Amino acid sequence: MVEPEIYYPRKKKISGFGILWRLLITIIVTIVISFQIYTFGDALRYWKENREKKQKYIQEINILEQQQEMMKKEIWELKNNKLTQERLAREIGYIKPGEVVYKFIEIENNETNENRKDNE
């Protein structure tokens, strides 16, 4: 029986010039990776800031939607509720036909005291 021949690859000798090329490529790759990590850090910070802004906007939208619902209810009341319409009309000075309005005027304390002294 014939024994198979085993092939052992030769080790290449690395010259000084080859070492410099490998060192240069390693430095360039390190710089590129460092730059990518640095820019990724900025992107991550930007993403977090935008996420916080989004949360604030969502809260603001919820508040505005609640205010909108309250205003819709108020508009409905003003259009459809006769008691609300009458109350508002009276607040601005309207009266029903045939009604008599009495207005009371408050007199300051100094004037009342002077009137009392004159009467005495």
C-alpha cells in the first residue's frame, strides 16, 4: 500500500514592507471604526432626544383633544340648551319682554358716613 503524501504549506516570510502595510491597514480600519462609533453615539443621542420630544407631543395632543371635547360640549350646550342660552343672555343684560329689572348701586362707606353726619 502506498502512503499518501501529506502537503504542508510553507510559511511565508513577512518582510518589513509587509508588516508596514498590515500596520497601516490596521490603523486605517481602527480610525474608520472609531469614527463610526462616534457618529453612532450622536445618532443614538439624536434618537433619544426625538423620542422624548415625541412623548411630549403625544401628551400635548392628549391635552388638546380633551380641551376640544370640552369645547364641543360647550358648543352643543350653547346651540341646544335653552337654559344655557337664557343664562348667557341675562349675563350680558338681555331681559324678557314685560320684565322689570332692578339695579342696586353700592354706596361707598365714606359717602354714607357723610350723609349720616349731615342728617344729625
